[in-house]
Amino acid sequence: MGFDDEWSALRSQATKQQDTSMRLNQLPAEPSGPAPGGGPGDFGSSPAGKKAAANTIETELEPNTKKATDWADEASNTAAKTFDGWQTAAGLKKVQSTWDQQVKTLMGRLSSEKSALRGASGYFTQNDLGIRGQFAPLSKSKIDGI
């Protein structure tokens, strides 16, 4: 068997084995019926989910972050006092200052995310009512009687 024959056979075999199907990554299909938040199954927003996430931020993330910050500050202060007069103490104070600023930024971010989650459901409701109001004149049209 020559090169051309062998190459032709291998190419033919590869073409037969090639999978030409396409698969898109997607979420699994949801069961039909209303979503957990009360809306239609294809709506990607759940007021109950937003409320739960906001409550988790308020009752778990914010207090636990505060506790961890207080613990780290206490340990850093103790270490800085232990190394008083050394360059290590100055370095620890600088690190603590940077840490405190980062925690302040994190706490602000958590607070804004909590507020955004709580406000988002209201925005969706207002938007839906506004759109319904735009269609209301159409349903009262004289054309309905025709």
C-alpha cells in the first residue's frame, strides 16, 4: 500500500469517526409551573432568593467579618506591642492600617450589595406595573367590541 492509498484510507476513517453534533452548555430544564418566587418559570429573578441573600449578608457575613476583623486587630496590636522599638512593629502597624482600610471597603461593599438585593425586587415590581399600565389603554379600546 502506497502513501496516497494509506493517507486516503486514514482520512476516510477519520471522517466517519468525526462527531459533528453540537452541544451547548446550558442550565438544566426547570420543571413547568411557577418559579419559587412566584413568577413564571422562565423569569430569572426570585424575590424570595434576593431576600434570603440580603438576610445572609446581614446576619452572617457582616457580623462574622466584624468578629474576624476585631480578632485580627487584637492579635496585630499585641504583636506590635511585643516588637515595640523594632522595625517589625512599624511594619505590623502599616499592615494593620492597610488591612483596616480593606475591611472598611469590604463592609461597605457588603452593605451596598444587601441594599441592592432588597431594592431589586421593588424595581422589578415597579417595572412590571409600569408596563402593565402602558398596555391598560389597549385593553379598554373600542376595538375590543369588534
